[in-house]
Amino acid sequence: MKNLLFVSIIVFFTTCHPAVYKGFKPLPHSQQITEINYPAFDSTIIWNTGFELFNNYFSGLLAIKPVNDTTYRMIFTNQIGMKFFDFQISGEHFIVHHCFSAFQRKAFLQMLENDFRLLLFPTIDNPHKVLFSHDFLLYKTSTNNYLVAKNTHNLVCIEKTGLINRKLQLVFCDYKNKLPQKIYIKHYNIQFSIEMKVLNQ
Amino acid sequence: MLIKIHKRNIFLTVLACVFILSTKAQPAGFTTMKNTGGFKQKLTQVNQKTQTIQSDFVQEKHLDVFAEDIVSKGKFWYKKHNKLRWQYTHPFNYLIVINGENISIKDDKKVNRFNSSSNKVFKQVNQMMTDIIQGNIFSNTGDFSFNYFENATHFLVIMSPKSKDMKEFLQKINVYFDKNDLSVSRLTMDELSGDYTNITFTNKKMNQAISDEKFIVR
């Protein structure tokens, strides 16, 4: 059932343009949810992670550790233990402690910084429109769309949109104890995606 | 008085440096190997007799910033010459198969195939993995420098990479040989940052038949 929801969200968002939101109706202010469950990255989690970049696929283990309330340390190694990158990220700063030379491309690092900042610090700031369907609430801000499950209040998708097309999508699936067990990040203007699954040791 | 203190500080600093250098040069619990030539000769003899190896392994990845190591388990099969199946079974599925110059890597999602001859680092890592597992480490004198130690139960060979590409991943590889049969019982791969990967081999079986099918990924 969870997988079905995951697949349906992916299919929904990958096959439709933003115009599909015309199916959503404006939500009366009295029915808006004030408490949204954002993914809780509040302990060290190891993620089984795959990156796909221009037909190159590489996988490994991504460890994300909260250093304090506003900062995370992220280390990616392959399964054999070779360390590819070691970043520290907060709302304002991005420190590269280590990065394998092949990955040291400004555009690539910038993309990772933006993606992981959106992943780790999601907030719905001043939505100018809130819509609803049977299962979801849709919060639209000037830059992003946020999809929230009506029954659980869990944030299930963030979508970054341009004037015409979507640019980026983050999908959060299978929540357990406020933590999504699967996360899918897909770029639409560049062939780049990240798939993360919680590694149960 | 100032001069005296200064001299004493210099003496203490020099003493500390000597201590640090000596402890770095000689791993704790080990002394410099007495008969390096004899060890190499015996190892060569064992290698010549070894046709296949299979073993279970436990890998511990230590990252200084994390409290707990990442522990993974699996099995490997080696067959002369240059055939290796390295398979993680817990807590993830991941398979590396080296068959000559062909490398196949399979995870839950897909199979990637490479030819190590097209990539220098791949070729070095491929060579390093098969050579270490086989105990045939001295064929790599161009890529590594070696230091030799021993204690009551183990010979320890410390391999330090020479190439810049390898140094990016590894500061040194410590290979522990069991004194009973000269099989590799443990590997530690140290990084410059202080992080390391420790692999312990158990349940080793030598020279048992392994089908060539084991080294084909479909």
C-alpha cells in the first residue's frame, strides 16, 4: 500500500504539468492545517543512496548526522568504504570537508547544496495559495509547491517550479516515526536524480 | 631562567616528536619483522599452491564524526587467475565481480559493467583487491611501498600507496597474515582524515572447487 502511494505520487508528478493543479480547489482558511509534519532528521541515519547523473550511476551509503539544531554533517562512501564526499550544511553555510576530485565541479556541488538544503530545512513560508484534493493539500509559495497528506499531515512532496515547467521534485515516502523511509529527488532541467532508502542495520 | 625553560621545551618537543614518529612507524603490539626474506619466500610458496579461496567477511567503516561504525557482512570467492566475487549480504545487497579486466557492480537497482583497462584507478583498485585477497601483494611494488612487522600470531605488512590517485582514498593498507597458514585474516584501510575501514575474514576455505559461473553477473 505504501509502495502504491509512492508510485502514484511519482507517476502523478512525473506525468502531469502544474496545470493539473486546476483539479485542486481553494481551501477555506478555517480548514487549513497549521501543524505540518516535516521529515525529522533528528538523529544519525545511514541511507542506502543511488545517484544518477547523465547516464552515470553510482551508489553508496550516505550518513546524515545532526551536529546541532541548524547544522548537519553528510558523508557519502561507496559500499567498500571509499569516501567520496564529506559536507557540512546549515541554512546559510556549506562547508566541503572532503570531496573526491572527480566530483569537484562547482555546478555539481552547488546542485547538491541546494538539494540537501531543501531536503533538510523544508519550511512552507507564506503560502499565497492553499488548495486541496481528496487526499492532499497543496501549499503554493512564490518558488515552491508543497504537497501535504490530508490524513497524516506529513509533507510528501516539494516541487520547485519555473514559469512553465517544474525544475525539481523531492518526494518523501513511507513515514515511520516522522522519518520518511524513502526519499526521491529528481531534476527536470538536468539528468540528475538521487534515491535514498533508510538502511536498517 | 628563560633560556633554561626554552631549552627544556625544545628537549620535550624533540622527545615528543621522536615518540610520535616511533609509534607511527611501529604499530602497537608489533615489532619489526625479523626475517622479511623468509616471510616473502613462504608467502610465494603458499600463493603458488592456492587455486581458490572463499571466506565470510565483516566490514566496519569508522567515520570519526559518527559514534557508531557502519557494519556490513558478506562473502567472497576468489579463483586463480584474477577472478573475484565480493558480495555484501547485510545490511544491503551489493555485488562486485572481477573477471580478468572486466568488472561488474550490481546493487538493488542495476548492473554496471566496466573494463578496468580503460580506467587507471579502476585497474589499480582491481589489482589491489585480487592481490591482497590472494596474498600476492608484492607484485605491486610500483604502486606501493612496504613495511614489515610481526607479533606472536600475525605478520603485518603495511602498504603505502605511491600514486596521487590512490592517496586520495588511502593513506595506507594494513594486511594481517595468520602465522599458521599465511592467509589474510584482517585488512585495515586508513584514510588521511583518520577514518578507516576494517575487514575481518572468517570461515576461510582454501582450494575448494568454485564454478566459473560464480564470476558471471547476469
